[in-house]
Amino acid sequence: MATLNARAQTLGAACQIQGISFEAGTQVFYGLADELVLCVLPTDQVISGVPCQKGLVHFHPNGTLAQSTLSRDHVERGVSLARGTMLSWNEDGTLGVQLAEPQIFGAHQIPTGASLRLDEAGQLTSWSRRIAIEDQVHGIPCQAGSVITCFADGRPERVTLAKNHVIDGIPCMGGTDVELHATGRIAVAMLGESMDLLGVHFGAGTELVFRPDGSLSVAQLVEDMDIAGRAFTDGTYLLFDERGHLTDSAAITWEVMRPALT
């Protein structure tokens, strides 16, 4: 969140900056418009009602907190959070939370280190965690070292596949990201092998986008092909309506690096 070329200053005496009181010895950093962008607190300090741990604290341009680590247990948006939890106040109004210890939301225990997203009412909307080893998440093999994003109920929203795997009838390519709708149906995937859909033979590596009802919305081609007498080039996006009819296409003129198909 730091601004490049920020102007730095170590305070020689206690003072107020943008309505926030800082003690002597605090390092403060200003952006290009002289707005406060971050500080390094020499001791724990309460800022805007939040107990901030000594060290880095980030600010939005209007002076409100953007990110800090809790110096003690604290309730934010009605949720009790442990000391050491990192909070991020996002511009879209959501609150990012990186847990310092396991926490229960509803019927699910979310592990230490997981990152949560809470809405303005403090309700969990999604959460993510990095896995150290290959693991199965709702039957999906997930790649070691990858980040898994889940819906509030624990069902996967975005995963990186450890190997080729069939999801919702679609053979997905290992090593690529797969996105799922809240219904559990596939949303975005790259084909791990060729297959026919809507009367079109799509090659391995084709990226497909599906609607929540399972209908194909967009396909990005990985090879030149003819469809119903029309020629389409590699990289073209094909757009389909809910009834499976090809309605439009958009060609791109720059190359996209794709995973190796072998």
C-alpha cells in the first residue's frame, strides 16, 4: 500500500497529522500529494479506536486506516478478533482479516493464517488459505503451495488444480485455476483435453466460461477453426447465448502465453 517515492520523516516531538496523534519517534511517510500513506509506530497505539501493534500501519488518502495488526484482542464489525490479526479496510467497503489463530464462523472453523473477507455488517463473504502440500478440497485435487478461495460455507470458489480433473463434466487442465459458482457448478476452466460442446470441437487449452445454470457463455480458441462455415482464428473469443447459439465473436491481436499442452 506504500506510495513510491514517498517522503519520509521521523517525528522529533508528538504531533497530530490529519487528525491522528503520533508520539515522538514515529516514522511517517507522505505520498506525492503530501497525504499520509503509512507510519512505523515505535509502540502500540490506538488509532481511530483500533489497537494497532507497533510497526507498520497503512492509511487511505483520506486519513482513515487501511491496514494494521491488532496489538490486543478487539471487536471489529461485531466480530471478536485475536491479538496479532491483520486487518485491511478495503475501498469496496469490505474488511480483510488475516487470522492470528483459528476462528469459527457459523459451522466452520477457519485455520490460522487464513484470509477472510467480511462485508459491512461483519458477515463472512469468502475466505482463502495457502496449502503447503497437495490436498483434496471437496473432492478436487489442489496444487501444493497454491491459494484456495472458498465461499463462506467452505465450498471452493477458486482453486489451482494439482492434475487434470473432471469437474461438472468438464475435463480441466492440471496446474491451471478453476473458478466455481456458489451453486457448485463450474464457472471458468481451461480444458485439459479436447471435447465437443454445442457441436463445436474445442481443443485442449481452450478457456471456457459458464453461467450459473451450466450453459456455456464464452470460449477462447487455441487454434484456427471453422464453425458453421465461418473462419475463426486462434485466440478468438466466441460468445454464446443461453440456448447455445453462437451470437458474437471478438478477435485479439496480441499473444497470450498459455500453459504447455504436453
